Amino acid sequence: MDLSRLPEAVRRRAWAEGERGREWLAALPQILERLASLWRLGGFEILDGGSEALAVAVALPDARPAVLKIAPPWADLLGAERRVLEAAGGSGFAELYAVDGAAHALLLERLGTRLDLLGWTPEAQMDALCGALMAVWRAPVPAGGLMDGEEKARRLGQFIEETARVLGAPLSAPVLARARAYAADRAKTHDPSRAVLAHGDAHAANALQARDGGFKFIDPDGLFIEPAYDLGVIMREWPEVLLEEGDPLAAGRARCAQLAARTGVDAEAIWRWGYLETVSTGLLCCKLDVFDWREMFQVAEAWAVD
């Protein structure tokens, strides 16, 4: 297999880890060879779209299509993600076929086309994501515990503060002050009685067509949190569309209202998680120099005056 076709985001994330990242990249051919022998796999083809783990299309011994996902050792692939997929049993998420702990690898059901590649409008994609998420939120919470809403809010706040400082304060003081306030608010308002199993990164590239005509998710982070968090992830998407509207604040509030109406989730909770996700993801993308971080920064600046 030609590993020169590794997704650029995967390569960059590994390089950002220094020596251990370079060692993982160098070991991938041997890891793939061992797993191919272990599970009698064929038809290897690297898939686009990965951001940290390597995803490879494979064929099972009975010719069924599957996906082999290999994560770097520093990722939590065999922690929350494995437990979420095992608990869901293929409902709302890709079915899990097998696990190899030594390689940090999962063998998964192969789904259809990614939602973001279907040519749908952002509004149609958001509607599809909402429908798929409502099925996820009904899934059982896996045993063993997941990061909860209080900890997630606290970690987001810390990441924003630390990364902004490292990057030389690329965002204005009002943006960071509001992020600080929203992180404290969402940590304080975490309520276990209202928390659900959340995907944790429910964007359109993680939603793939299922055989029943709907969508299933891949790559769950796995959180025990209010449903508004997953919708906040959707809020950060398509920043260029918000900017094209001419008034990113009004366009953002309209998007928030659409998500709230589709799911029955509190709009202000969606807005606050969406703000935190826009700021934190923009900072991460700026640090890695990937995706549309400049547009995210522009949206965050506009939303900070609300």
C-alpha cells in the first residue's frame, strides 16, 4: 500500500507529536501487514478525510466491505470510542466487528457516502445530522464512564486559554473573555439527569449513508453530556456560509434556531456550546494550519458582540 496517500491532516497531527508521531508513521506498513494476516483482509485502499487515525477500506474473508481504523498510540481509540461502539451495537453508529489492542485498531462496518460529499445544502445536511443524532441520544451509555459535560467544558476553556497564549493571542480579548464565561457556565449547568450519550464530534464528514436510507456515525468521541453539545459542533461548521450572509451574528442565531426547532433542545445552550466549539476548533486548525481557521476566527469575532 502506498502510504504517500495518507491524508495530510493525519500526517500533520503525527508530526505535531514529535518523535513518537514519526515513529508511528514509520511503523504503519508493518502494522497493516500484521492486521491483514490476522483478520484475513484484502482490497486495501486508504480513505480520505481522516484527521488523526488512518482509515483503510478493506474486504473481509467473505467479501463484505469493511473499514480498518488504526489510531496512533496517544489517541483514545480503545477507550471511549470502543466502549461507545460496543454499547450501541450498530444502532446509530457503524457496527464494530473486531478489535486489536496492540495496534490500536478497530475493524468496522463499511457505510456509504459521507454526508458532506452528497452535494446537499448546509440546511439539508443539518437536518440530516439532527435526525441521526436523535437516534444516538437514545443509545445506552456504556459502562465504565465517559467524560461528562462539566469536564468537557472545563477542558475546552483550558484549551482555548492555553492555545491562544501559545499562538500569540490571535483572537481579541472580548472573544476570549466570552469563551471563558461560556465554559464556566456550561460546566456549572451540567446535570447528569439530563445528560445523554453524545457523539462528541458530529459533523457531516462523520455521518455516512446507512443501508436503511438514513445515516450512521463514525469516529465517536463519546461524552456523557447534554444534547446541546452535539448541536454546538454543528454550529461551528460552514463558517464561510455565515460570512457570506453579510451578518454572521444574525446568520448564526438563525442556524441555532433551526437546530433547536428540529430537536427541541434549548437554543441558548446550543449557542454557548457552538461558540466554544467555533473558538476552540479555530485555534486548533490555526495551530495545525489546516481547514478554514481564518473564517472561524471571523465568525467568533462577530459572535462575541452578541
